[in-house]
Amino acid sequence: YEIYRIGYPAVCCGNLPPGSCPGKPIPSAPEAYFDYRCHVPNQETKALGMDFPEDLRPFLEKIAGMTSSAIRAEYGMQWPKHSAMLKERASLLLEHGFEGAIDRVLAK
């Protein structure tokens, strides 16, 4: 989670040139919104289902409605496969809920 919160160069800087570790923290990556541990409203069942926090659903809808290229450009993602995966996961969450999305991803 820390990688997504402040960026890869600030946490895992082994690939940076000598003397530049730790790297400069960057703004949160969009993946940070997916840390379900912060959002489970029903502590009794420990299930999230479709009961997303109010600010998460608009984010998921925005990402699901964008092209992978637009996601990559807006969030400064380096690799196309990452923006495609983010789009896919946002769509799965909206269609199947949290646990349903996990089931589908793990079944691949």
C-alpha cells in the first residue's frame, strides 16, 4: 500500500541512480482507492459487496468509462498494461461487487 500512497521511487528505490535514494514522494496513485481495508462498512460480515464509500463509486465509474490510453495519460502511468488492468478492475467492481471481482480475478 505504501508504494501506491507515495510512489515507487520513494519506497523501492533500488533501481534509482546511486545517491538518489530515497526518491521524491509523488501524489497518490489511483490504485490506493482500492485498499478495501479502509472501507469495509459492515465489520460483522467483513464483506464490502457493492457498498462502496461514496467517493469510490464515482471514481470507479470514471475509470470504467475511460479508454486505457486516457487513464494512462491522466494518471501518468508508465505501462499500458497497468491502465488496462485498472480499467478492467474498476469495471469488475462495478459489475460484481468487491468479493465478486476478487473471485473473477483469482479464477483467471
